[in-house]
Amino acid sequence: MNKENFHFYVKVRTALNIQAKDIHEELCFACGDETPSLKIIEEWSKWFRESREEAEDEQLKEQQKRNEEVRDMPQLVRDFLDPAEFYQ
């Protein structure tokens, strides 16, 4: 297996909340001496976990912003379409 394959495997297993130690054991069983060290697997797993959390936080912020925009939209439309504004 190449590094890209190991990355993919660690990323998927981390997304499934599998601990780095268990991921390393699975890889050792399947790939033997080719397997990256436990320390490297732990680093990758941590990085993937943090990246996912950051992505989830960013999605939440974007959703909150959209909700605020939608909530504010009727007032913006009312302000724009207010007949009093056109006949001043």
C-alpha cells in the first residue's frame, strides 16, 4: 500500500470513531512491515479528527448566517416595497 492508501484508510476509520491504536493494529495485521508507526497513525488520526471538527464548525456558522439572512429578508423586502418610500 502507498501513503495515499494509508491516509485514506486512517481517514475513514477515524470518521467512524475508531481509535488510532486499533487502526494501527488493523493495518499491521493487513500490511505487516509496510504499516506506518503508531505515532504517525495517531498524528494522522488527530489531524483528520480536527479537520472534520473545523469543517463541521464552519458549516454550522454558514447555516447560522443563512438563517439570519432569511430571517432578515422579510424586513428588507418590506423596507424596499414600502409604498411610503416611493411616494415621498
